[in-house]
Amino acid sequence: MTIDPIREQLERAGFAPDDAASRTRIFDETIAAHVTMTGRRPDRAWFVPGRIEIFGKHTDYAGGQSLVAAVPRGFAIVASHRDDGRVRLVDAQWRESIELDPTDHTRVFTGWTNYVAVVARRLAMNFPGAALGADIAIKSDVPRAAGVSSSSALVVGVASVLVDRGRLQERPEWLAAIRSRLDMAGYLGAVENGLAFPGLAGASGVGTHGGSEDHTAILASQPDRVGAYAYVPVRQLSDAPMPQAWRFIIMTSGVHADKAGGVRDRYNRASLLTRALLDLWQSRVSDQPSTLAAALASDPQAEGHLRDLALGGHGGYAGDDLVRRLAHFVRENARVGVAVEAFRGADEITLGSLSAASQHDASALLGNQVPETDALAQLAREAGAFAASSFGAGFGGSVWALVPADRVTAIAERWRTAYRAAHPDAKRIEWFAARPAPGAMDLTLSE
């Protein structure tokens, strides 16, 4: 039997055979959508995964740490060149499309199309005169607005196409600012949140004040390993193998966590609270650390001093809110290094304790949980998982659970049944099992 070239490349990169086969079927549908749109086969292809945030809830934009892994689900993306400078994209699953001129900033886009527009416009602004015209088709098998980072995967995917199309990696502006995949992750985080990146001016972004954790996991993950990173700037701290006897189960809560939509203001509040804490610290000291993490690392007594300062409130935020936000950041940030060692030692008990504490603090201190995600994490443990926690933006989304590999289906079905009984109105409850997957990759298409 002849193996499809895409499937062969995915398996060679580290995908399990079943995952590679199902991704290949998605590519077949995406290629067909491109042919329907353009009348010709695409020239180039990419696979861009979703990700799990294991620990590190809302730490990245404040210079903190997180532990992440890519998942084998994600976006199949194919593309071909256009000569008129326009970018056209069709979603093969939802039959939705967008077409735009990257140099025209007058048109208003919403929802997922805004992510496409933000990427195209930022690249056109940062790399003037670049030829960015492309026809793009995509299809994804990650749940939308479920915390698996479908939005940032879309950003990475569209950027990958347009960087390749415009040969931006050969431009002096690129070479001066972006020298590694981690640099690219930091830049694409800045594209999404609108901030400047060294040497590359900022723009409007998508309206969220997030960081670059998602882009880092999507671009830099390695198969069968979890990775610990620190941010602003992005740098890898360490990694650890995933024990062969373990699997992740990702279960959706049925509550959409659309951080660029209905929950954007609550999502941004968590970020703005860290900015208020940093501003408060900078107003009292001579040195000017650029992140909350740097401020806390500047003095062994920094946490206590900042807590005392925060009690009086600052920047329109009440003292109690600032103190809770500070406590959450410190506790969650500290879990990352401990979790790496627990993965290295296959320490189920420690990961169970860490994940329970992370879930508690997200609800009590960070305030980004809903009853459904709290219940989903608790029910995972009752169903047989040894560790479980929500992840992503919060205010809905999904929960990861770590389980023995030989009990995946039994635990997942017991978990889903219990959750449906507790929340009968929840819609579209999905689950899938995963081991850490490779990061984004470009693929060679057959003739």
C-alpha cells in the first residue's frame, strides 16, 4: 500500500499513525476546497497544532512561566500565490471566507476574520512592499473557543503562509528582529495583542491583552515532551518527557471561551491588573523592571512590599483585587518548575496536588472560572484521572486530565456521562486523547 506523502511526513515528525492518518484526511478536504476556490492545486502546505497549557494560567503577558505542549489536532493549511497582492482565505469546514487588501486598514472585520486581517495588515506594515498575495484554504479539528488556542493557531498559520509568500525571512527587518522560532513566537504574540516588537512597530491587534504562550507552544513544541518557557522575551527554561504510560484527555465544557468576543473585557482585566501592579512597583523604586515577574525577582522582599503597596488600591482597581491577582501570579508561576520535575519522575501525586491547587486558585484568586469548568475538573478526578485542570483564557473552555493510557476510553466516557448529568444544558461536549505533539511544520505536497 502506498502511504500518502503528507501522512508519511507527519509520522516522521512524531505523530502517531492514527493521528497522522486523520490529519491526512483533513488535508485532502482542505486541498479540495482550495481547488474549488481557485481552480488549481495549492503549492504549499502547513500543519499548525492547538496546545494545552498545563500550568501557567495568565502568567505569560506578565513575564512569568508556563508549562505547555502541542496537541495532534490543529489546522491543515494549504496556499498558492496571487499576483494582485490580495489575501483570500476559505474555511473548508464552515464554508466561510474572507478577502482583503493587506494595505487597506479601513474595512472592519469581526470574529475569526479579524485575526486574518490583523496578521495580514501587520505584516504589510512591518515589511512594506512585500508581496503577500495568497489564496489560502484551512480546515481545523480543534474545537472553537474551547481554550485549545484555535485563534492563536490561526494567527500562526496565516503568518506562516504570508511570511513564506513574501519571503519575509530574507528581509533585513526580519533578520534583525527574528532569529529563532522563539523570537517568531514573541513577534506573533505582539501581532495578536498589538504591541510593538523590537524593531517592528505595533498596530491595533485583535483587542486582547494576551501574551505569547500560545504561539510559543504552537511553534516550538516537541513530540512526547512538555516544555517550560518564560516570557517577555520568550525563552525556554527546560523540558521533560511525557511518561509512556500516560495520556492527556481534553474535554470541552460546552461554554465558549471567546477571548476576542463576549469574555474579552474579563480576560483583559486579568492582564490589566498585572500592569497596575507593575506600575505601582515602578512608582516606588528607582529601577524600572519591564514586567511583573522581573519586579518580583528584583528583591527577595518584593512580594511582601508590593502586597503592602497594593492594599491601598491603584489605577482604579481595589486593593483586594490587586492583592488576589498578585497572589495568583506568584503561586501559579511557582508551580511550573515543580511540575517539570514531576513529569520527569512520573510523579502522579505531585501533579494531582499541583493541578488541584491551580484550579482552586484560578477560581478563588484569578476569577476566570465558571461553575462548569470547576465541576468538569472535579469530575475528571472522580472518574479516575490523577490530575486535572482547566486551561486557556478561562470563562469557559476545556479541562485537561492526565490518565493511565490503558484506561482512556473508560475514564473519558465516565467523565463525560457524569458531567452531562451535572450540567444537562451543556452543548457539544467533545473529548479527545493526546500525547504531546510536534509544533507547527511546513509540508511538501505531492504533484
